[in-house]
Amino acid sequence: MKPILLQGHERSITQIKYNREGDLLFSSAKDKKPNVWFSINGERLGTYNGHNGAVWCIDIDWETINFMSGSADNTCKIWDARTGQVKTNYETKNPVRSCGFSYSGNLAMYTTDSTLKENCYIIVRDLRLSEQDSPVHLIDVTGMKFPKITSSIWGSLEDTVITGHETGEIMLWDFRKTSSEPNYKIRPHTKQVMDLQKDKDSTCFISASKDFNSKLFDLENIKELKCFKTEKPVNSAAISPIRDHVLLGGGQEAVDAALYSKSGKFEARFFHLIFEQEFAKVRDHFGPINYVAFHPDGKSYSSAGEDGFVRVHYLDQSYFDFDIKYN
Amino acid sequence: MVTNSNRNDTSENLPDFSDPEDFVDDISNEDLLPELMQTEPRLDRSVNKIIIIDNIPKVGPKEKKERLRKVLNNLLKNYGKIINDYYPEDENQVLKGYFFVELEDENLAQKAVSELNGYHLDKMHCFKVNLFGDIEKYKNLVIREEDIGEPAPFKNQGNLKWWLTKPEAYDQICIQHGENIISVLLNTPNGPQTLISREKWSETRFQWSPKGHYLCTFHERGIALWAREEFNKFERFSHSGVQLIDFSPCENYLVTCNPSRAGVDDQAVIVWCVRTGKKKRAFSCDRSVSFSWPYFKWNFDDKYFARLGNDCLMVYETANFSLVEKKSIKIPHIKDFEWSPANNYISYWVAEHNNVPARVVLIEVPSKTEIRSKNLVNVVDCKMYWQSVGDFLCVKVERYKKANVVKDENEKETLRYSGIYYNLEFFRIREKQIPVDSLEIKENCYSFAWEPNGQRFAIISGEATSRTTGSFYRVASPTATVAGKLELIKELKNRAVLQISWSPNGQHCVLITSASKQQAASCHAEFYDVQSNDVILSNKIEHEHMTDYEWDPTGRYFVTYVSYWNYRLENAFIMWNFQGRQLQKQVFDKLYKFSWRPRPPTLLSPEQVKEIRKNLKQYSEKYNALDSTRQRIVSQEQLEKRRKMMAEFSNFRRIAAKRLAEQKVKRLELRNGVDVESGENEVEEIEYTVQFLVETKKEEVNE
């Protein structure tokens, strides 16, 4: 089926996220305005105006009340999802690279880039407190000599946070522990971890890395479960909520792509979650795919690219009929 | 003593220098005045300046002797002044066939011995030259029993053809990938299986020998050959800084080259014996001709090797590793040459010069007799293509309509050609007097390739690289009534192909757009089945960013791959069957090089091959049965593997589910008692209308 093209951004897309019901799709780009769309027909519902730099990350809470965005303008903002008004504005000293709401939606976690002057931090705020109150948790990552965080998610419930790093490390931080060291620390990738996404039940999560691989981990102890190999950098990976499938998006970096590739050849690839086999691909983007997300009902997915477009794909019947035989 | 006393008279204080009465002179003159004594004249008894030259003509008449002496003196004039010569005669005043010469310098005598030994005065007389002193030395040579020693113990070379004697006879593939890992894979029906894999096996790259017996690896110190089933070291050839290698066609000799030492010393190019590992001869790279690799071109049976010199052709023989008949073949303005792959023929061409037309010449080696030649005019360049069994020679002649002399900024005159067109000249070697046919091509001619072992060939021509024509021709054999000629089989117009790759067994041919080192907009290949009077497209395939391609030695598979050396992403190889159907794709983290292991030619006689072809049906039945059994086993294995993976993952899911159940209370608490999983206590659904754009129409409204 022909995908719905969402043309609302002027620059490359950085993240897209569905709300829990899946009726809305939020998107952020290197331009300053995150957008919200109806996922059913691709109509734009509104924009969130207020940032003064590229927006690197967004998240929406489970009730679609609060919307969060982190930007290169050194702020992380909490918005009223319905009205587009800024509720809270957290100032940081560095660009905000990744962010996320906790299970209850009461806690907001965000991470900042490290620069020559400033360190990379994990910061957790309680939305029930005021803007001036100090963070609930503050971890100085650079201070512990760890490389910069490039992606992050909440772990199980509200107690842990999982971070992906610039040189391929993945760490699990437990706030119940008194020590500030990460609880688990592994290096499953050799290059930057581009994206981390959880499955529907929060039992496992998938990583995407520039080292051409994507891996599945146990959310509780970041034990590696599966590995999906490709021959291109993987920018994003999502787990289907209904089938044992994963979806990878990526492609060579924009610089290389401009040099070597012809248009329309960037593909989203489907792998079997358990057998690690590739079984389908969708080619339509004109640039590398920066982010992929499954609709919560598993019947459609969206991909967002360096080309500045978001494409909403409804999956054909043949996709649902397909199965890999195993007995 | 009287004189002394007289001097004492003149000066009272001078001491007395005279020897005492009982003085004995115990210091020799040599000790006292070594410099002076060196120059003392001595009788020269050394015989090292005398050489004996054997095998001169045995002539009798006086004037003939004089003439011979003149000739011989002329030959020796490069070695200094002749002090003395002596020609022994028998009782009839006929020369005994050898003579003695005394030269003025020992070093020059040495030089004369090494250079004149083996010199052909004429067909009958080949010199044997020795130092006179050596005769004495060899005469007294006593060979003692203990000097001979034990013969070297027999060294078992192992089975170098082991991979062909396996019942499955899977072809082997060598690949270089990852962080400098070289792996040898078996091409089994179920995909490649790693046979052996070594890290840093080679410092730069690897290469198979032409018949596949050895795998060569490159190192700073030299070349190593690996063979046998264990791939253990067969031989080492130490040549520091080696960068280029070339095998003789029968793998008897290996030529190694360190181009950075070209012209610097005489160890730039070395020829080795592969079996013994011994250095046969080293060459300093000749800088008078432009360097190209291979430096030497070998004849078909390793007997001769040759290279282009300055206005000459230098043909060496492996019997003694020196020039055939001790001299190069003088050919003014020679540009290039090629050996026939089946006979000791050399084809070469000479450029136009001073209104003398260019010539393509075919000579026999070592007799140097000219078999055939053809004059050509208006020639820019020639390329020679021998058919694989030496039945035909095609010379691609690049010709011009006009040549203008152009002066560049340095007032140097160069020729600029215009109206370039091509002529293909076909020499039918096996026919009487070697008839030549020509074919004219008005456009640019990009590629030419003979069908291996066949009579057909393919040409790619066209005005631009984006619009080319692929043509297939046949060289028809002459019959009793009709002379042989060229027949067009089919022309394929409007292609974008540029390169030709014939299957090693002929009949199947792949035309490729350009597996260039640069990225191509779309890299595709067309598989053709070339029949006796038609050319049928089997399939057209595409492999993005493909940089290289190679047929397997049996002509069953065609592999296209993306090499990391040329393109840094999507390094993978795809194996196609001979009809262009994709069989498998293997993705690598950096794939540098892919190379099939060559197979030596079959040992079966043509009759046996014919017999097998006749009974092909029986064989195919047998092998099909084998294949299907194997396939069944594989799918069984595959299923088993998947079942196992599924079981493992189900196990993880059980544990995760248990964990989820334990957290349920806490989860409910966090979301104020709303159970999102079951949908209980959920907020009432909000209804809203959405609009879909069904169609857009543009209508002009008339007022």
C-alpha cells in the first residue's frame, strides 16, 4: 500500500513517537518545531513552538497529557500535549540528547551532551515538584570517565535507566542503589549506539548501532539475547507489538549517501525476532532512515528520514500471512 | 772505509755510520722497503691471463686461417690488448679447433670467459671458453668418496591436488575480510562452509597460483606459498619489499618484483623455481622501456619467457636462464608482443616510422622465422588477443583518418589523431598460409573477448558508454568449397554494457555495465546464452555498488561482489548461477577480495570427456538424487536449529512473564489503578472525526 507522506519539517527528522493509543504521531526534527499528526490520515494537528535549536529527542506520557522535548538550545521542555503551551522549562548547560517519561508519567529523565567545558549528565526530574527544585537524581557520567550518552530509555518501572553510549557501551543504572556506579556495563557494539527502544511489555529492548548491528537485550540485566546483522549503519530499531518481528532503519551517513547513492534506495528491513533472519524490506526514502516506530496495534509503522519526510506505512495482508516455519 | 774516514776529516762531530766489523744484516729488503720492493720487476708466471677458446672452425688453407684470426681478434677486442695468441695445428697444418689467447689483464680475461662462453660463432660452432689456469686446477681435482655424501633424503611434497580428489569435489573460495582475515571456504550446496581461517595470514593480499595448487601470501620479507590439505607452508621466497608476483603458466617458476628497486640494483625482479625454492636469476629492471607488469611474458610450456626491450625483444630460455643464442632479437620500433597460448609463436607489432607502415608479425621461437606478417597503415595502437587454444589471433587495430602535428607549450611536437576507428584483423593460425580476415568498426570499440576454447567472440562498441552495442561473431571454418569467414550471430543494440566475461566453458557470457572502481549509477549484468545462430538473454541482474566479478572455474557460478578497497559499505558477495539466478548472498564486515581456487586442466582424454557428455543423463539422475537427500537433511537441520532457538526464547519469555506478574501491583499503583493491559478503569474514549483526502480535481470555472 502507498505510504502516507508527512511533509511538515524543513530539515531531517530526529525522532518520531506514537502515543499509547496510536492515534497520534509526534515528530521532531533539526528545525525547531516538533509536530503532532493524526496517524490515520497524516493530517497535522499542531506544532510545539518555543525551541531555539535542533530538537534531538521527544517523548509522550502514557495518558497523552504531557509532551517532552530536548533540544540543542540547552533546554528540556515539558509541554501541554493538547494546547502546545510550555508547562516547565528545564535549563541545562549542554544540548539535551535523549529524554523519556517514566511509567507513571510523573518522572522525566533526560541526558545532556558532554562538551569541552561541561560534563554529560543523566538528570531525573519530578514533574510534581516545581521547576526550581533540584533534580531527584543527578549522575555525572563524564565525571566517571564514561563516554557521552547518545540514547536512553527507562528500565523496568521507575527504578532503572538504560543508556547507550558513543563508543558502543550500554549501561544500566539503578536508582535504588546507593552507589553511583552503573549496575551493569557491557560493550555490545563497537560504534555509537544510535537508538534504544523497548518492546510492548517492557521485558526486553533493542539497540541500533553504527557498527551495522542491532541487538536484543533482557531489560532486567541487559543480557544479550539476539543479534541482527546488516551491512549498513543502523540508526533505529523497533520491535513489533504483535509479531515476532523487528524493524531496522538506517543507511550510510548523509555525507557518503550524497556521494555514492542514487535516490529512493534507502530501506527499512524486517527481521525475524527469534531466528534473526531478514525476510522483507521496504525501499522508499531518499536519504538514510533516522527513526522507525511501530504503531501500538502493530498493523502499521512509520519511518522518518534524513530527507525530512515521515512515511506512515500500513502493512499488507501478505505481511500478516507470512511466517517462518520451525516445526 | 777509506771514504768514511775522509768525511770524518771534514766534520769532526759526525758519528760513524759504518757497520761494525761483526754486523749481520738480519732485516730483509721487503721488511725495510715494502713500497719499493713491490715495484721490483718479476717474471710473470701467472696463467690467469690466458684463456682457451674451444670449438672454433678447423680450417686448413692459410688465407682462411688469417680470416678466422681476424674475426676472432675482432671478437676479443673488447677485452683489452692481445699479448699473445697461439693456434695449434695438426700434422696437416689444419687447426685443431681451439686456440690460446693471452690478454693483458686478469679481470678482462675473467670477463671474456663468462661472456664468450656459449657464444655462437655460427650455427655449427658454439664456443667453450675456459681460463688456462682452471685446466690445471680441474686436472688435479680428485673427487673423494666422502665429498659426494649422501643423496638428499626424499621429501614428500604431499598431495597438492587433494581438493580435487574429495568425493564431493566442492570448489574452494578464498576471501579476505574483516580485520585482515583470510578464509578458505567450501562452496557447498548449502552455502559456504569455512574450511580454514587465519588472522593476518598475509600482510597485504593473497593470490592463487594459476592452476590452483598454491595459495600465495605477501609479506614484507617475501612471498610464502601454502598448499596441501592443512594449508601448511610449502615454500618461502625471500625478496624484501616484494609487491608484484607472476607465475609461469605451468607453475614451475615464480617471478617476484620489488618495483621500488627498479633500476637501483639488480634484485628488482627475481625468477624462482617453485619446486626447489631456489633463485634462478635476478634482473635489474630495465628503465629504458616503460615498466609494466607482468615484466616477463611466458610461453605456454614454461620453456621460454620474454620481455620487451628498447627496439628489441628479449627471449630467455629456462634451460639456462639466459637469452636464447645469447642475444636479443633486434626489432626496431617494436611496441608490444604476445605469446601464443599453445605454440612457440610470438606475435608482435611495430609502429609506423618514416613512412614505413606498421606491421603485425608472427614469428616462431627459437628459430625466429617469420610465419606471417601484415602491413597496416594509419595505426595509433594495436592490441593482440589470442584465442585460448591458439587457433586464432585477433589484433584490434586503432586507426585514424587524420593525424595533425600539434605543438605544446614546450614546443614539443606530438601527434593528435582525429577520426578514430577500429579494425579487427583475424589470423587463422591453423590454416595454410594463415589467412587474415578483417572487420571494420566505425565506432569506439570498448571490449573484445574470445569464447574460451571456442570459435566465437564478443565485441562491445558504441559512440558513448551509455549506448553501446554488443555483437557476437563466429569464425566459420573453411569447407572444401567455401573459404572461412566471419559470421555475425547477433547484434544487441542500445545497451549500456562495457565489459565482457565469458564462462570458462564457453557458451554463456555475461555483459557488465562497468564494475568500475568508481560508483556506478546502476551496476547491472546481463546473462546471455550464446547458441550457434542466436543469442538469448537469460536474465538481467542488478547488484548495487558491485566492484568486481568472477566466474568459478567450472562455469557454473558467477560471483559479483563489493570490495572494501573500492566501496566501504555493503560489502557482500552474491552468487548467481550461469543463467543469472541468485543463489545466495553473503554479507561481510569488510570484504576485500574474493577469489575462486583455479582448477588445473582435466586429465581426462577428449574421448573420455565425450563419453561423459553422452551419458550426462545418468550422471545427473545420480547427482540430483544426492542433492535432494542433502537438501532434506539441511532443511531438517535448519528446522531443528529454529526449534531450538524458539525453545530458548520461549524460556526467556516465561521468565519475563513471571517478572511482569510480580510487578503488577506496583504498576497499577504507579498509574493510579488504571490497568492499561486489560483496559479496565480506562478513561472514556474520546470521539473525533477525521477527514481523508480522496481526490483532488482541478476545474476551470467559466464566468
